[in-house]
Amino acid sequence: ITGQKPIRDSKQACFQIVDIVELMKPVTKYAVQVADGNVLASIVRKATRISKTEKPGPVHIELPEDIARGLALDMMFVPNPIRRPIAEKKAIQMAVDVLQQA
């Protein structure tokens, strides 16, 4: 997560703002700028999901100062616990027996 100068009412010229999102795209699985505080929760959830899927890797979220200072009206998501499949003890014992006989 990085910060950025205000994007809505910046008093600096645009040439002084580095496009960090485009800079991060080649080295991350997902790079995005938060343009509205009401979608921050869904962006964080999406970035977390992407970072863990297939081959795990880095993601990047850019949060401009004016968006970070604002109030978000949306409710945060309640996280869903991820159930990891576990092999049955009988299957594990069978695998151990096969390996010991090899």
C-alpha cells in the first residue's frame, strides 16, 4: 500500500505526480489506485484474494491523500473463513504404508 498526492483537487501540476500504479504493474499480480473511499473494502478484498490465488505474489494498492482523509459510507465486509481440505486419517495411513513398502 502506497500513498499519493491528492487526485481530486491537486494544487500541484500533474507532471509532478509519478504513476506508481503503472510502475508496479509489471512486478505485481494486481495494481490499482483507490479513486473512491466507498470501494476501498472491496479493493482490499480483491487484492488479498488475488495475492493468494494460484502462485502467491505481491499486489499493490495506491491510496491518495484526499481519498484516505475522506469518510467511507459502505460497511466493511465480514471475512469468510477459508476451509482447507484435509485428507482422512485412513488415506494418510495408506500413503504412509505404501511409502514404507517402497
